[in-house]
Amino acid sequence: MRLSEASGALCSRSSGKGLGHRSMASALFESAEHYHLDWRRDPRASEAEFRPGREIAEQATARRSALLGRLGQIMPDAPVLTRTYRPVEEALTGRAGDGEADGPHRHPVFLRDGGYRNWPHPDDDRSFQPLWHYTSSAGYAAGATRHEALVHAVNELIERDAWSYQLARSYFGLPGEGPELRVVEHGTLPAELRELTRTVEEVRGAPVLIVDITCDTGVPAYVVCDARSREDVRLIGSGASPVRTYAVQRALLEYLQVRTMFENGPVDADTEAGQIGTALARYPRHLAAARFDIHRLPHESTAFEADDGLPAATGPERLLRHLVDRLRESGVEAHHRVLTPPGPVTVVDVVAPGLEMFDKARAGYPVLPTGRLGERLRPRGDGGGARR
């Protein structure tokens, strides 16, 4: 889907996934998200402030963020453009909690706008360049209400975090945990998921592997991929949700979406795989994580427990409460900004310092831990490098 201004200029591009008309709704919501990625379109862009890196790293809200800690070390006195994020808790109760980490959080703009280096603030000295490859749009989401948008955003952050945990387990020697893939037995899926799995397999002409990647947050999360192919960089779909059946459904549909986009879009999967291989040639662990060769990893069969999670009819407010509580139990607080005026569509930007982005290795970036894995994985080298 393409979103254009009145002049005809392209301002957003998106794709959607879902059953029936939900795929169109998904694409429409995503087009709104992508439009608001540009920090200059933020209705409160004028409120962005420069803060020294050291001050950003020393926030109580940043205490579990290995990434912001490195920012404070690499550029302690450099001015970094930041915006204020409010606790997601406030969206539920109307007030923040009482802890030190429950107040507002200031987050670097360059970490949330992938195009920022092309259109930085005129007073920015570009000190952010050593950490540019950590920029991410994960956590932007749209919905019919603020609660609905926040649920989608937090689910996405947890999904990326769980995938990062799996990659850390399988390729970076996460202490106390093995490298195996917890493979879901298709026969244990409920009827509607078995049917969807068969449909995806028929469309793709190949069996799929469903991997349970749920980590210490306890929120169900899954990855789906081709069970048979020998791809250089394995294409996957992922999903997370307190509703376990929805997490699998999302992963299956995203896998189909990704495959379809590569076959019909401007980017060729083999070309991109070659570029990733070149970018990570000096980082063998990251390259192995990017390739995600399921044939080289041990498999452990696991049954799908449909009743282990919230009911499918659970409303957005209860889902959000569950997600916020799960993150808090892991020592992570989520903070948000609302990017749209009151109306039928709400777009939010959510950050959760302490969650992981190791999955960026899959895009060719030799990243270090960004969150609480920094406490368990001790990479060698300086703050801007990566474990080899």
C-alpha cells in the first residue's frame, strides 16, 4: 500500500497481514505508523531537546539498557537530541508508579527514526554515528484506540526481544541455556491453527517449522520458517501475544507476508542475503545468527498448550495490563508517546529500555546486547564493536 500527499508525493509505504479483510486493515494501520516514523512530523517536534549522552545513560529508566549505557560511555558530553516518553502504566491508571524508573524517560531521536541521519536537527553534530546501526522502528504501532495501539506496540517489542533471546541461546552461548530449538508438534495445535498451518504450507509448497521462542518475560512468542529449504539467510515470520493462539497465527501470517513481499517487491532475497553475508564476514557468530540454519541446531519437540495464556476474547486494556506486569517482573518498564491527535486512528511510539535487539544481526548489523542480556553476555572489545 502507498500513502501519498495531495501533491502526489509518496510519504508512506506499507504491507499488511491477516485473515480476510484484516490484511487490508493491517496495511492501512501500518501506513499510518510509517508516516509518523519521520521525527519532523511529530506534532511536538519543537519540544525535542538536546541532552548530553551521560545524562541519558544515567536516567533511572535506562538502568537496564546496555545500549544507553554504551551511549553514555562513547559520547558522554556530546549533545543528543531526545524526546520525552511517558510510562505506559499511565495509559492504564492515569498516573505513573512510585518507583524511580516510573517517571518520564528521555530517549534519543536517532534511535527511533531510521531516516534521521538524512534529515537531522540543524544543530545536531552527528555524534550519534557510532551507534547509528541500533536505530529501530520496532514499537511503533497504530490502533483504533490508544490501548489497542499500545498492545500492538508492546507485543512487537516483546516479539523482537524473544527472537533475540533465541539467537543469543543458539549462537552466543547464553550462560545456563542450551542452543536447541523448541519445535511445536503440529498435531498438538488446535483445529483452526492446524488448518492455517496447512494453508500456509499449501501456498508455499513446503512444510513449515513452528519454533517456540518464549523467553523470561513469559509472553508466548513464536517463529515460523521453511522446514526444508537451504536458504543462505532463512526468511522467518514471528509473533508474540498473551493470547497464545494469536501469537502463532501472527507468526504464520507474517511468514507468508515476508515470502510474498520478497517475491513481488523490489528487493531480491538472494541479493539481500549476499549483502548480509558481506557485512558480517568478520563476525562469524552474527553471520550464523543471520543465517539461522535450522539444520545445524538441535531440535526439541514441544506440545502446544492452547490454554496456557489469556483467552482470545480478552480486551485491549486487560492485555496491556498483562504485558506491563510481565515486563515489570523482568525489570523492564515501557514508555510511550502518542503521535496523533484524538481521532479514529491512534499511532504510538513505545520504547522499553532493557529489551533486546540482537535480531538486528539478521539484517547485517554486528550488534552487542542492547538490554538485560548485557548483564549475562560479556563481549570483548570496545563499545562500538561486536563479539566475534
